[in-house]
Amino acid sequence: MSKSTREIAILTSEIATQKKASSDEILTLLKTKEVETLFATANAQRQKKFGKTIILRGIVEFSSFCSCPCSYCGLNSLNSDLQRFRMTESEILNAIKVAYQAGYRAVVLQSGEDPFYTGDTLSAIIKVIKKQYPDLILTLSVGERSTEEYKQWKKDGANRYLLKHETANPIIYKNLHPHANLKQRIQHLETLKSLGYETGSGFMVGLPGQQIEDLVEDILLIKALNLDMAGIGIFIPHPKTPLKNVPEGNPLEAMKALSIVRLLMENIHLPSTTSIETSQSTHFYEPLSCGANVIMKKVEPYIYRKLYEIYPNPNLKETSVEEDRITLEHYIKSIGLNAF
Ligand code: SAH
């Protein structure tokens, strides 16, 4: 039986107070039609911790080469139609400079799994960045690497690491990543945490075979690992992948999941993911009003932004990093919040 507004209000505020929820309670919230109530409680939680501040994070997608055949991703190694690029060290440093000058104080370096950038290559780049911009929070998102490399990069000054678990269902995980497994992914996340990284994970909503019960496990995994960040997005089909005919995930479902994570974890950084923003189907709600406190924006040169095509994004326009930042700041102001 579906619960009333009042029952959902009581359940959400109990979860927000106790910072824990049973699988059944999470399932109830994922299924509820009372989204206004759920979102309002999550929004209040965000506000309690972060006030009016929305953190803007620049992302430098520096290589679209990838050795992995992940079946949802446009960069997958089997996609021979993609024009691949690699940014040089000086291009990367320049992108960071442009982002810093535009006002970003948090930047992510992301790429496909590209061994061209060895541990030492990235180490050198991290050191220069941290020397030039000591107040810049630097996140790495370059896939699964060795513990030695993670250690080295932490020593060099990297602050955070993003490695999405993608789905907490081990069978779906295996289907999507024939070369890997979920257990190993989780081990990497645990290693990163133990090395002192602020560690981020996340998952996609709408993967083939995924049930709503799987999302409960996704949420509980983020809580169990006590992660510092989580990117929750929807699956978007890419025409050059085996999943090209699978329908796009439901953005409302993803936002519900995001808001439940916010209830359970008040300090966690939750970006409003591009995949939800990209989705054409629902724009009634906005991730920033249901618990998200971060917006990520591409800051590499436009030509590379376009080529780094994880999924098609029709909203991508040829704008400068400065213009983008100003537009974002205005938007955030217009909904009564402030950009940092
Ligand atoms: N190689 C890095 C970065 C991956 S790309 C790594 O392995 O961590 C960043 C994220 O894009 C992925 O973690 C995945 O969650 C998301 N992504 C990839 N393909 C997608 C698709 N078709 N729809 C939605 N999100 C996708």
C-alpha cells in the first residue's frame, strides 16, 4: 500500500535524524509518489550542512583512449568510430590554468583507462598543479590503477579519487564489464579510502536488467563504504555501443536515489550529474533542489569536450570556460543559492 504524505514525511525525517535506513524503508522511498516530501527533506539536509553554497567543479577530460570494453560507454575500446585524443602535459596544465582563472577551486582530471599516462607521467603533472595552485582541490578519475600509483599520487598532492562502482549487482556488473568484477572495484575503493583519499563512487540508474531492489543495494553500498562523494546518474544509450537500443534511465528515479543518499549522509558531496541534466524527458525537478550540492563542468578546450563522448550530449555548445562559469553562477543565484 502506498504511504501518505504524512507517513513519508515522518519516514524521511527519521532517516535524516538517525542516519540509517532498512532496505524496506529505502525501497518505500524509491517507490513513493510523494517526491515533493522526500526532496524537501533532502534539500533541508543539504542546506543544514552546506547552506546556500553550491560547489562548482571543473573537469578536464584529458584522454579518450580506453583499454576497457565497458558495454555502456562511448569510449569503450571496441568503438572504432570514435576519433580519440590525448592532451599533452602542457595542454592539461593550460586547461587547469583557464579553470583556475575562471574561478574554479576544485578540478577533476579524468580519462579513459589509458596506460599511455604512466604513474610517473601523472605524478609529474600532479606535482606541477599542486605547486602552482596549492589551494586547488585536485581529484583524479583515471580508472583502476595500482596501489603504488595511488600512493604516489596521494604523496604528490592529489586530494580525491573518483571511481564509480556503476552497479552494486555483481551479475549486471559482470555483464557490463566482462574484463572485471565488482569485488575488485570495491577493493579499489577501500584501498583509496585507506590511503587517505576523499573517495567517490556512484552508479547508473536504468542499466539493462537492473531492478529497483538493485538501487537499494547501490545506496547501501555508498553508506557502508562511508564515501565522501557519489555521482548518481542515469544510463544514456550511446549509438556505437552494444547497449544502443536500451532505453535511457529514469531521471526521477535517479533523483530519488540521490535524495535518499543525502538523508543518510549529510556530509557527502553529491553532484548534479550531467546525465540527469542531459535527459530530455523530465525537467520538473532539479537535482540541486533534492540534495545535490555540486555541479561539474567540462573545462578542456571545446574540441576535446566534444570528442570525449561517453554518451551523446545535445546540449554541448561551443562556449568558453569563463562564459560557462558566469552562466552557471547566474543560474545558481536565480534559484537563491551561491556558487563557490
Ligand atoms: N575511466 C574512468 C572514468 C570513467 S567515465 C573510470 O573507469 O573510472 C566516467 C563515468 O561516466 C563512468 O564511471 C560512468 O558512470 C559514466 N558513464 C559512462 N557511460 C555512460 C552512459 N552511457 N550513460 C551514463 N553514464 C555513463
